[in-house]
Amino acid sequence: MDTVFRDVRVLDGSGGPSYRADVALAGGRIAEIHRESDGGRRPGGARLVDGHGLALAPGFIDMHAHSDLALLRDPGHEAKAAQGVTLEVLGQDGLSYAPVDDRTLDEVRVQITGWNGGGPGDTSVDFDWRTVGEYLDRLDHGFGGEGIAVNAAYLVPQGTVRMLAVGWDDRAATAGELARMKRLVAEGLEQGAVGMSSGLTYTPGMYAGDAELTELCRVVADHGGYYCPHHRSYGAGALDAYAEMIALTREAGCALHLAHATMNFGVNEGRAPELLALLDDALDAGADLSLDTYPYTPGCTTLAAMLPSWAGEGGPEAVLARLRDEATAARIRHAMEVAGADGCHGVPISWDTVEISGVCDPALAGYVGKTVARSAAERGEEPWATARRLLLDDRLGPTILQRIGHEDNVRRIMRHRVHTGGSDGILQGDKPHPRAYGTFPRYLGTYARELGVLSLEECVAHLTGRPAARLRLPDRGLVREGHRADLVLFDPATVAAGATFDAPRTPPTGIPHVLIDGRFVIEDGHRTQTLAGRSVRRTPPGRG
């Protein structure tokens, strides 16, 4: 045996009772599990790790990650590795970097520079791929051919696909354009993507109607994937938006995974039971349904995402032109502050809830860590004037925290039987949301140990076995003989998120060891030089 963990408490990812055992690894897999009650000879190995007082669990799976470029820029990637994350799902919210052509790549780099960096002039990543398969190949080769920090799966981004086939027009796709989009989605799935994502409050993906989305979901279903929408509203129209996604995927026969399934804004305080009843009715009727959430109340996105959808038609340069025009900027302001823009989920924006968390231009760093309302007061101007200037000067780059959530909703939703964990963590900016660095230890430390919202066994299942089942990965997500040795060893008594809103990049405590394919990527609480991560590709049905 390569490594043996002696006398550990095994939390196997199923949600069942924990047990004490020795767990032996060989060749990157779990070779033997010798329970305390088995008696007889205990496994020996080249390396013995004392697990007394520690828990062994499958590696955590981040079902909603924004590490699309970070994994190619940062070999350490301690934001996720130190949390015990061994697999991230990329390509979220309908916007990422494959499939693209030269035009589309330039456009999407500008649009989501606030999420990932990679904007014009950023040379930290060589964008030498165009297809989904080429991007996954790039992940496999990683740094000097060695790989990447953690494993990664990919969702075909529907908004990027629409950029390629339709452009930035707010209209229905033609028959020819729809056929091309279906081909692009199919090709991405055949090249290894696990499903398709949408960002239905982000342009241009939000311009797709239900009939178009249903046709794309039929393609996803044919390839054994799942649909992961950031749906059309998390605010005033949240319940209708959830129902819309359930209905269209049922029509398409497609599995559905609801991204960051929150009930935010004042209009939804206390309404989590209505969402859960909707989900239960769908599940009881046979829906293949799951969801993810992060264990925090504030949200995080880009400032440009708050704009009304009509302001985004034509792409980033068109948005900037509209913001420069006084009359059009006044219309945008009215939509955001009075009418409730669809980009802000149909709720009039409150500038005192919007905090700037990052900018691309270092000259604008003075805005970071302050609400738009506060910066405006310091400058003696209206908040809209401050927000408009920031969008123009930083070329749509600012990221924001938005304090709009409700703790009771967070707790109720995370208890649900199909819930999984996702960080939705943006790693850019001087003061990013702490969920990027703290989601998984916060689930274990705050919500399981301290608050008892979930038992530790059930909490681990939400972060491991359930997401692996959604991804249809037969040899991950459980501590089972023959499964891949993607594992995390943590101290149930001390595990906690170190990251806070004031110090968002602080590492967690109580996670001494993390392994991918049996190789230590975190050892004794420190990052090793090991790059064991690769792309995780699903083989389409009938192809192997």
C-alpha cells in the first residue's frame, strides 16, 4: 500500500453513520477499508498517517466555481485546495471561454473580466484554445505538462454559444442559428463537457426564449448531461423563474441543477418554504432535479450585471456607448432605481447594499470595500453618477457584493434532500466574497458543528456523494474500495472558515490533508508542489 490512514472516523459521503477504520490507498485508489469491528490483520503501507481525532471524507466537489482561468494562472490555487475541494465545475452562468472564435473570445473576455480577469491586455493566460475539447486538453496539460491544482469539469456555456451563432441581438434565433447552437452544444458534450449552463440575467444568453432553451436541453439530455441555469430572476419573479426552468427541462427530458438556488431581496424574506414545496412537487412527479447554494447571505456578481437587458444588446462596446450618452444613461438609471431592471431581478436597486469588491484598474482601488452610496456621499454626488463613472472608467470591470439575502432562507434551503454545495466564488478583486475561500469549511464548522443545521454525516454527503451522483461520476464522491483516492482529512472539532468579509483570503483551519488520486496536495496544512488535477470528462452514452 502507498498510504494508510490509521484509526480515522470515516464519513463516507453517503449520509450514513460514520465509522472508525483504517483506509489504505494504492495506485491512486482506495484499496482497502478495514473497519475497527473487522478484527484481524490491519493494512500496512509505505506511509502511515495517524488519523486519531480526525475525519476522512471524499474530496469536496464545488458545483459552482469561477476558476476557469485561475486554474491556468495559479498552480497553487489554495483558495480551493486548502478547503478540501478536489473537483470544481466550471463554465458557469452561461459565460466562459469555449467554444469561441476570435471575435467571441475578445467579447467574452471583456464581459467577464470582473469574474476571471483575462481582459484586454492581460497576458497571464495564453488563450490558445477555441473548442471545449481544446480547453479541457489545456487543463490536462496545465503547468509544464504536469496538470492543475484540482480536478475540473466543464459546462457548455449557452450565452457564449449564442454569441457565436446569433451575436448580441435581442431576438429569437432563426432556424439555421438554432441548428448551429445545437451542433455547438453537442460538440462540447461529445468533447467531454458534463452539461450546459445558462445565465438568464446576463446578455446575450438571456435573450433566448423557452422554446430555444428547450431545444438545446434536448441535446443535453441526448448526451446524458444536465442543465444548470442561473435563471431569470432571484428577486421579484423568483418562484416563477424556478417553475419555468422545471417546466422546460421536464418538456425536454433533461436533468436540472439549479445554480445558487437562493431566495434573495426583501420580497422573498421567509419564502423558502414556497420554493421547497415547488421542488418537492416536481421531484414527486418524477423530475431529475438538484440544486446548489453557498452558506452566506450576501451575493456577488459584476456591477454591469445590474444593468437592464436592453442596455447590453450589441455587446460590451455598445454598453459603454449607451453609458456615455446622457439620454440613454438616464433611461438606464430609471430602469435600475425606479422600475427595477431585469438585470437586478426586477427589484429597484438600493445603492447602500452594493459594495465594490474589486476593480481591474488599480487607479480605482479607492472604491473597493465601500458601498456605492458611501463613495457617492464622499464625492458629494448621486450614487448613479458614481456607479456610471466606475462602469465607464473600469470598462465594465467592477465586481460587487450585494447584501440582499436572508439567513432563514439559507438554512432552510441547505437542508433540502437534493441540495449540494457550491461556492460561486469569484477570485478576482481586492476584497472578493469570502465564499471563494471559505464555503466548504463554513458548511462543516458553522452550519454542522456550531448550528446543527445538518449532521456532520449529512453535511459531507451534500458536499461529496450527492454532487458526484449529479455529475454521474461512478468512482468519485464516496469512500469505497476501488474509488479514486480524492480525499480530505479534517478535524471535526476545529474545522472552520478563516475567510471573512474584511479578510476574504484567509485560509481555513482544521484541514491538515487533502489528496487527489492518492497524492497529497495539502500536507500537514501546507500546499505541496503536487499538480494532480486534470479535466474530468463524461463519456456520452454508447461511447465507451
